[in-house]
Amino acid sequence: MPLESSPENPQPLRRVVHLVRGWIERLGAVWVEAQLIEINRRSGSRTVFLTLRDRISEVSVSVTVSPATLDAAGPLTEGATVVARLKPSYYEASGRFSFFCDVITPVGEGQLLARLEQTKRLLQAEGLFDRTRKLPLPFLPRVVGLVTGAGSAAERDVVENARRRWPAVRIETRYALVQGPQAGEQLIIALEALDRMAEVDVIVLARGGGSLEDLLPFSDEGLVRAVAACRTPVVSAIGHETDTPILDLVADYRASTPTDAAKRVVPDVVEELARLTQARSRLAQAITTQLHRRQEQLDGLRSRPVLTDPTASFAVRHEQVATLRHRGERAVSGRLERERVGIEHQLARVRAMSPKATLERGYSILVGPDGHAVTSVTEIDEGDDLLAYLVDGQLVLEAREQRPASWPTAGGTR
């Protein structure tokens, strides 16, 4: 029944809000199909906020869901189509209308995306996407292996662009189905056949654009593992820039298109010739510059005095040697003169203390009968034979008389 009200008889707001809540809750849970356009996980929160939008009209709603319910649906990505059981709710305190989801599951492309995401996480956990596993592409491959559909536009793009860039390039093509249930197996067979050829230096897997279902073979787990096991570098050239099959993650190089793959695997002969010409020009310029520099260094060496007049240095050294010799001779002569004077001085001192010098001054040395010098009259008896040593000889004397000393003193004669 409609709620009666008028300006004279208005209804309390709380009653209106309460009635609205009752109407909404009587609707109960309902299954809906919609597109998941936003997933908002808040750190530490027990609630995840989703935004669902109708697939046709511009209608979107906010939905709350528990992390456990969302994780049970498998890996969901934004843009996936889902079927969810929603229960509408209305909060009286804020007047906010929202939905609570207790079951959600992907369908259609959303289901495919969820399955692909699960496969991707499994292969990533095994390390098949690590950058350390990537093989470098050769600069100029002897043979380019190509796996593609027979008569496809992708084959034409790769072959024509590769030969336009390098006319002598050799391409070994293996055809396989590029969509459908049998495509994955045929792609693996063609890939392994090219990998066994020793002359093939790089392999390109090429296909034009298509829907998610059309590109499913290039996300096949078996094909991804076969690419990871290849000894030959593999280039993925599947679809357009926005198409990202799992093959792009395991391949050694991802090309945005088949044309881009052709540009990547073979060099451009025109560009390489231009680079070669430029390198030769730089090399010639570097050699010329180096020769000029060495010539300047050689001219500088030739202009030095030692090379202009090689004997000039000998003259300078001769003067230095003569000066040093003169200084050495003077030093030796001076030292010898000082030593001579010192020796003469020492000799004069020795001579001054010599008994011979005393004898030369008129003294003599008197030796008694016992052969010892006589220093006192008491050592001699009258009649003893004495020997007197003079400067020019010896005298034999006889002691006739002893007399006491009578030397002059300071006060007179004794």
C-alpha cells in the first residue's frame, strides 16, 4: 500500500527509511549476470569491494564480498563476465543501498580468463617466465624457422618484410592449425621439427588477431612447455598489441605483430650498409687523426736539442765531469794538506818529548855500573865507572868525588 503523506501530515524520515529497508530485504537473493569492472582489496580488511556493470546498459552497482568467497571463484580479472548471487541491503543510518555477494563464478570469456590466469600462475611458479631463461636472438640467422597457418596473412607479413629487409634470408616454414582443438598439438609438432634442425637459428610463431577463444591454442600448457624446452630462440608474434597469450611470457622475444617479428629477427640491409659506411668513415677519421697525432709527436721529438745536435749533451756532460773532477782534486789536496800539517804538529810534539832533543840542548844521560840511569849521587860510589850518553857519542867516566847539589834558588845561590 502507498504511504499516505501531505505537507500537513508528513511522515517521519525514520519510518520511510525503515519501510524502504523492508521492501528491499523482501526482494531476497537474486542471481545476476554482469561484467566485473573493478576489484578493490583493502589491506587488513575482511571485505572486498567489487563494481559490477550490466553488459548492455550503463548500470553499475557496488558489491561487497568476503575474500574467501572471491578466492573460491578462482583467479578473477577485471573485465571478466561473472554470474553472482546478490542480496540487496539498505543501511538505515546512512541511507546507502548496496549488494552483498555470497557466490560468484566466471562465465564465458571470464571463465576462460580465470582458467588462463590459473595456468599462468602455475607456470610462473615453476620459473618458466624467468628472464634468466631467455635466449638472445642472433644478429643474422642462417635460417629463420616459421610456424604459422597455411596461406595466412601472418605468413605473408613475416616473409615479405623479412625479404624486404634482407633479400638473401632463408625461411623454413612449417604449417599448422592456429585455432581449434587440434591446433595445440600441431603447433608443438611443427615447433619441435624446426628446433631439431641445426641450421635454424631462430623460430617465429605467427598468427593474426582474433578473439580470446581463437587464440587459446597459444596459451596451451603443452605448447608453452615445448617453447620453454627449445634450444633455439623463439619469437612470439601472435595477434595484435593488445593480445597477450601465455606464449608471449615464455618466448625469448615478444613481437607485437608478425611484421614486427620480421623486423626483429633479420637486420635491414640498407640500414646495415649505412652503418657499415658510417663505421668505415669513423674508422678512417680515427686512423687519420691518430697518424696526425703521431706525426706531431715525432716532429716534437725531432725538434729537441738532443736530436738536433746529439753531441751537445756530451759537451755539457764533459763540462760537468771536469768541474766535478776539479772539485774532487781540490778536496783531496786540501785533505792531504790538513793531514800533513797535523802529522808535522804531532811529530814536533813527539820530538819535543824525545831524549835526543834534550841531549841536543847540551844535556847528557849518565848510566851507572848496573846499566840504569843515575838520578842521585847516592847511587854512585867513588871510583865507579860511569857511562855518559851525549848527542854525538858516549864517554866513559870515573866517579872521583860526590858533591851535594847547589842549584840556584829564587832568593839567591846556596
